[in-house]
Amino acid sequence: MSPAPDLLDLFATRLYRRPVGDLDLAELLATCLSVMEDDEAGHEWSEANGYPGYTSYASLTDLPWRMPIFATLVERLDAHVARFAEALTFELEDKPLILEDIWINVLPEGGSHSGHIHPHSVVSGTIYVALPEGASPIRFEDPRLPMMMAAPPRREGKPFAYVTPAVGDVLLWESWLRHEVPMNMAEEERVSVSFNYRWT
Ligand SMILES: [Fe+2]
């Protein structure tokens, strides 16, 4: 609904969504699965920290240096993040946003990832690598929610927004935006690669 002329919508939260572009997604998927296969430390960390599935978040910090497909992915992501930074009208001077972390997530059936933000970063995002039928969307929370206290429910502008990406989509958001992955109802694994960009 567009607002009446006497109403202004202030402080919109921007979410960027766009296909990644020229990238071999089959190779990216195969690489994610083979990294998972070999990453014992990652499995141990996932289990010890209650992550229902596999993440390389704490175990592998050098995917773009190990795997050429990840190096290509980072080139593509750099371009998307630069566009998003432009859309956000960030004044970056001569310091572009740069990749801080990039990691693989594999969520099996029944797996979920509860609400969180990505502290110390400016832009965060995910590229979707395998989304079998019934795979979870991603859910974003209205950043004003903690301030709403006694506000009545609304017909529009619900406090949670569900976004269902397609394979190959890149989603980007500002790192302070709380998000979660609801339970994965797909029988097969949901595979994604997430990342943080910082400004220094
Ligand atoms: Fe996240």
C-alpha cells in the first residue's frame, strides 16, 4: 500500500536481492559438500555449539584461498556489495567494504538457526546454493521491534518478513538487522554460503 500524501515513510530498511551472475553453481555446491566431508574440526564445532548441521564458520577462514570457485564467488560478491553500499548511499571515501569472513552452512531436515545479528560488520549476506523443495526461507525482524512495547498488532508491516530466495540469489542486508532461518522442512540439505563485509 502506498502511503497517503500526508504520510511519509521514514527509515526504510533495505534488503538487496539479485542473482549472483556468472558463477558455476554446480561447482560451488560440489565444493561446499566436499569441504564439509573433510572438515572434521567444523563438524566437532557444530556439534559442540548446538549447530544443527554443519558450518565452517569457526573452522575454516581461508575458503577463497583454498578453492578457486570461492575466489570467483568473492569477486562477484565484492561487486554486489559495492552496489548495495551505493544503494545505501554510504560515503566510503577511498575505503571500499571488504570481505571479513565467508563460510558454508549446511542445514539438514529439522535444522534451524535462531535469531542473530552479525556484530563488528557493516554488510552481511548469503548466497543460496541448494534449496530443495520445502527448504526454509530466511526471516528478518523489524529492527524497531524491541521499541514497540505496547503497540497493537498491524494489518500491514508485520514485524517479521520472510524472504524465499532462489538458488544463485545473493541477499545482502546491513549487519545489525536481526535474522533467522526457521526450521528446514526439506528432506534434503539446504546449502548456503554466508559472509560479512567490514569497513576499515
Ligand atoms: Fe546470519
